[in-house]
Amino acid sequence: MLTRHFAVLATVLLVGIFLASLELSAGYSVNTLYLFPILLAIWVDEPRTAFRVAVASTLLLATATFVRPPAVSIGATVFSRSVIAINIWLAAFVVVRYRQSQARQRADATARAAAESALRRSDKNLEDMRYALDQSAIVATTDVDGAITYVNDKFCEIAGYARDELIGRTHRVLNSGLHPPDLFRDMYETITAGQAWRGELRNRARDGRLYWVDTTIVPFLDDRGRPYQYTAIQSDITERKRSEAALRDQEALAQLGKMAAIVAHEVRNPLAGIRGAMQVVGRRLAASTPEHAIAREVVARVDTLNGIVEDLLLFARPRQPVMTAVPIATIIADTVSLFAQDPRVAAVGVRIEPTSIVVQADAEQLKLALLNLLQNGAQAMRGRGTIAIATTTAGEWHELRITDQGDGIPDAVRAHLFEPFFTTRHHGTGLGLVTARRVIEAHGGSVTLDPAPGGGTVAVVRLPAR
């Protein structure tokens, strides 16, 4: 619209100037007015409009010279109008360059605005992606030395740490002690080679709670192809791992239940008869005779076999705990008293730290679980040494720690500790730790076997602080 109006205005001005130059014989001052419509072109969007006006002005200037010859000499007239023509074209050139400069500036401004808009959209997309990732995954970033530089809210939530407690530390703070060093060595070699690593890790939260995460660690590479940071993206698979463990237990129970029925009817009753008969025979023999020692040994072997049967029946037919408020000091004292009756642990001492903690528990079942853990510690020390028992409260959990002075648990054994029927003893059933874990988990707690400071193993039992 502005261009059309300018065309009409420029035409009117050019015609008016031309007619005026014909009326005035000198014409010099009138002809300089041809600069005016050229200067008006500065407000027209089309940059070359000034050149068109300059062409029209030059033609009209020349036409006026021939239509009405000047009164002065032809040489002076041609010179003066040539100067005017030069000024017209200089003005047109200046206007065109100005308009082109303005057009470039507008184009640059438009390009910058488009780039800024694209950058804002890109930043928004990245922020949306980060928000979506933070809402659905556990995310942490570390530098090349393994120091944590960023954790999202889900990471803090599941680990139980505040963000400032994790920044600058390494993931060792979450190490549960389950995985062998070879796993972490393979992880390190993979990510430092610039490749992503994926695996399942069991971590320990600040309150001692154990959880499983499906982990993918992605290295970010610089221009030389070397990692400069790592991002771990994890998902909580604790419930899945718990379900898998429960399924394995159910499968084992299904088979064991069938065997337990046979054991109860076909083995246990005859064992009781054999034991009673051998006790009668032993009482009738003189204590100094070899036969008396044999009878006593048979009774001991029958007791051992009967203990195995009891373990099988208990594992195959667990009962729900009946909860009551009971001082944990009483449970510990009763368990240690029962433990001390075993002649095989006569050289094992038990050091108990005083405690006033009261727990909601089935006292008999919890005694059984603690007895299995004490026996496990005594076996690790080969029947000699001291076991320490201490209790503390941390947040929502009561924690009972049973520490032995053994050689510790080999990495090859650690991964199988709580598997049914797995044992390193020649005469063991592999059900003691499994039974202890089942009892404690039925109480809403957890049990782990961790390396103890200074050597040995610490069995950590956690029970809810209701």
C-alpha cells in the first residue's frame, strides 16, 4: 500500500517539477527539486525504487532541455543540468544503499529472532525431556573420577540422602557389599572405553534398607573420544527381585512340602524310637565299656539327624508370627542361653551391649532367627573367639548387629548366602540363614551379612521401630 501511494505521489511531483522547469527559463533551482521524490523513496520498502525515480528524473531533465532551449548558452545549461543529474544519481545511490542496509538489518534481526526462538524451543524440549526423565527414572551424573556432580529427586528419595550429602562423594556410599569386585572392574573398563554398561545392582540406603536398581551408565565423550562425565539412569526393581526370590522360595517349598510329609511319617517317628532304644541300652551298660560310648554316639547322631528333619519341617511349613511387645534384651539373653548349651561352641564367648529397646515381634521365632545367626558366626570362627551383639535405633529402624571374628565371606559364596540348601559345611542343610531371613522378613525387617571393620562378618538385622 505504501509503495502504491508513493508511486502516485512521485508521479505527481515529477510531472509538476517538469512543468515548472518549462515555465521558468533559468530552471536550475527548479530542477534541483527532482532530489525531493528520490529522498522520499527512503520510506519505501523496495530498495531500488530510488533508482527508478532517478531514471524518470533524468529523462524529464533531458526532455526539458530539448523541449524548451535555455536562454543562456547551451554549454552552461548542459553543465548545470549534468551536475543536477549527478546529484540525482548520488542521492538515489545513497537511498538505495540505506534501504539495503535496513533490509539486511531486518533480515538479520529476523534471523536472530528465529534462532533465539529455535534455541528457546530447544531448551524447552531439553527441559521437558529432563523433567520426564526425572519423573520416571533415578538419575545421577559423575565426573571421570567417579565423584557425584548431580542427582535428581528420585535418587535422593530412594537412597535416603539429601542432595548436598551426595555431591562430591562416590557411589561407594551406597555399596551393599553383595557384588564381587570383578563386577565393578568390568563396569569401569566398559565405561572408560566409551561404551554404555548395563546391569542390576543392589544398593544400601542411608537407613540401611537394601534396594535393587536396573542400571545403565552412559559415558559422555569429548572431541578426542574420551569420557568427561558419566550419567547413570536407573529404575527401581526391588519389588521384582523380591517377587523373584519369593517365587524361588515357593518352588522350593512346593518340593520341600512333599518331602516334609514323607519325613514326618517315615523318618521322624522311627528316629524317636531309635533314640529311645539306644538311651535304654546305654543306661544298662557300664559307663566304662566301649559299648556305652557307642550307644552315646548313636544318640548324638540321631539328634543331629533329628535337627536336620526339624529344619526341613520348619522351612517347609512356616507360620505367621504372632506379634507382641517384647524387650529385645530378653530375646537376646534367652537366645544366648540356648546357644551356650551346644557343646560345640563351648570356646565361643558372647559379649552383649545393654539395651532398652522394645520391639514388636514373635519372641520364639525371633529367637530361632538369632540362634541361626549366632551358630553361623560360631562356625565362621571354627568354634573359638568372641561374638559381639549390639543394638541401635536409626530413624524408623531398630538395628541389631552380630559381629564375629572369622575370616569373612568369600566373594564366590556371598552371592549364594540366602539360597535354600546352599552350604559350605559338610553336615549342614543350608537352611539356617534362609530360615532366619524368612522369619525377619515376616517381621517386616531385613538381614544382611556384611564385612566387619577389622575383619570377620557382621550380621545386620533391621526391625521396624513401630
